[in-house]
Amino acid sequence: MPQLDISTFVSQLFWLGLCFLFLYLMLSRKVLPRIGKIFGQRKEALEDKINQASVYRDEAEALLAKYEQALAVAREEAHEKSTTVLQAFSAEMAHRKQAHLDSMTTRLRGEEEKLYQARQDINSKLQGMAEEIAQAVLEKLTDKPYPLKGLRK
């Protein structure tokens, strides 16, 4: 094998050194600065995106706080309105109930008056009927006619 020949070691080492030197210079002057520049740009872009995300997160938190505050205010207003409506409804129902009670009381008084009149009429008719029945019973028992005026004592 020619690589293991001692007489060619020096020339092989020379070319090896020259190739490595060429590669080193090429990498250090051209390739590595470009790679470093790309990594720097990526790092800057990443930091910009992280900063932008942080700004967006802060904005979102501020919007969330504003939303929660608006929601709390809306709930409070809704509670106040529902309380107002409930009170108005309760007052209206109390008013209607009182009006209905008044109407029913008036009606009841009217019906009681009619009932009283009907009782009076019935009592007066019953008195007359009782007198007639008593007259008829007495006439049947005694076989004599009795006048109605004589029974009223």
C-alpha cells in the first residue's frame, strides 16, 4: 500500500497540512461567519417573536381584565334592573290584589244585602204561611173556621 510507504510520508503530511489549512481558512473566513450570522439572525428573530408574544399576552390580559370588569358591571346592572322590575311587579300585584279585594268586598256586601232582603222576604212569607198552616190545622182539628187576625198574638 502506497500510504504506508515511509518515503512518501513527508509529501503526504505536506498535502494533508495544506488541505487542512485550506479547509480551515475557507471555513473560518467564509462558511463559519455566514453560519454565525444566520444563527444571530435566528436568535434576533426568536427574541423579537418572544417579545411580540409577551406584548400580545399583556394586551390579552388587559383585555381579559377589561372584559371581566365589564361583565361584573353588566351583572350588577342586571341585578339592579331585575330588583327594580321585581319591586315594580310586586307593587303592581299588591295594587291589583287590593283592587280585587275591594271589588270582592263590594260584591260580597251587595250579595249579603241581597241575601238579607231574601231572608226578610222569606221570613215575611213564612209568617204568612205559618199563619195559614196554623189556621188550616185548627180548622181541621176543630171543624170551625178561625180568622187569621185572631192567630196573631
